[in-house]
Amino acid sequence: MILLWRRARSRRWPMVVGTVVHCQFEKHGYGGDFALLQYKYKVDGERSHGVIKKPYIYPNDADAFVRHHPADMELSSSSTP
């Protein structure tokens, strides 16, 4: 329920174009594997950065996510007003 509320609220935020800095798969054992994506962006000339930590049950899915998000790839993100 909280995730739905956050998603609905963030849809009104302005969209910015960012760049992937680094994306990697981190294996921490059963149930603790995740992909870690670091990105950077600018809003009104001010630089900022963020991290997405996406959990995965199956390592193959995490590897696919990492392969599809190489460094220097552009991505869109909503920015807090």
C-alpha cells in the first residue's frame, strides 16, 4: 500500500535524464542477491546522484538487469521537486 502511494505521488514530479555510472550484481547468499545501479543527473544545473537496489531471487534475472544497464547509458527518472 505504501509503495502504491509513493508511486502515485512521484508521478507528479518532474522527469530528468540521468546517466548510469555503474551497475553490478551483488550476491549475498540465499534471498539476499540484488542488482545495484548507481546513476547521476542534473536538475537546474545542480548535480545529484542516486542508487537503485533491486532484489532478485534468481541470479540470472539480476545478471540480465545488469547487462541491460551498461555504464554511460541514459535513463529517465523522476526528481523530487
